[in-house]
Amino acid sequence: MRVPDESLAGDPFLQSVLGLLKYSRRRDFEEKLEFLLQCMLKSGTIEIRPEHVEAVTVYISSASPLIPIEKLTMTIEKLFHTQVEPGSIADRFIKQGRQEGLQEGLKEGLKEGLKEGLKEGEIHLIQTLQEILGLPISDPVMLEDQSLEDLQAITGELRQQFRDRK
């Protein structure tokens, strides 16, 4: 069930906190971040202290790794007129989040690159087998739309045709 943002809470501070919880893992969180932090500032019910800002920074940096660290730091500094203190918990979490984000991005990139490389190799193998067997050579663009498993199945069939030919 989707709850409209306006219905989250009457108090701006509570609306901000609940909004952070609601959006922090979504792809569009970066677009909502500044608004939610401004709601926190509008609250007259609580005095925003440095430890509040640090807690929010730590939460956002760990819950939403999609937001670039520079954007998060710049937004916090702009709205709260404060800087993330070097060596603070927030600073350590930001650095740790950046390192983990880089490692995760590298893993995903390698995984995706390997998969694409395997597909490309399988396509070349299919075309080579088709040429050896005297079959029409498939258009590589048509083969790129197929999954790696489907390409491997085609290769298996062509290999069997080659074995049967002997």
C-alpha cells in the first residue's frame, strides 16, 4: 500500500524522518533528499544539534549507497551550515560507504563484462561452426538478443551436427 508523503505525519521533523526511512533505498531518493532534510529544519519541536546531523549522515550514507558521497556531504553542509568533521563517525561511514560502493561497483562491472565477453565468444563460435558446416551465418545482432544459455544450446546443436557429419 502506498502512503502519500503528506500523510506520513503532521510534524515536519517526523515527516522528514519517516520520509528518510521510506525513500532511502529507492532509486529516486537523491531527488527527495534535500526536501526531506529541509522538513527536518522546519520543525519547531526539536533543536537540530550536531549529533542529529551526524546520525542522519551516517544513516543516509549506509542506507543509500546510490547517492554520491560528494552530493550527500555538499547537501548536508549547505542545509545545516556545518561540515562533516574529519575523523567523525559520519566521516568514517562516508569513507567506508564509498569504499564498499567502489568494491561493489567493480564486482558488478566485472561480472557484467565477463557475461558480455562470454556471449560475444559464443556468438563467434556459432558463426564459425555455421561456416564450417556450410550453413547460413547468423546475424550477430540477432544473436545478441539471446541469453548466454540459449547461445550455448545453439552451440551444442551445431557441435553435434559437426560430430554427426564425420
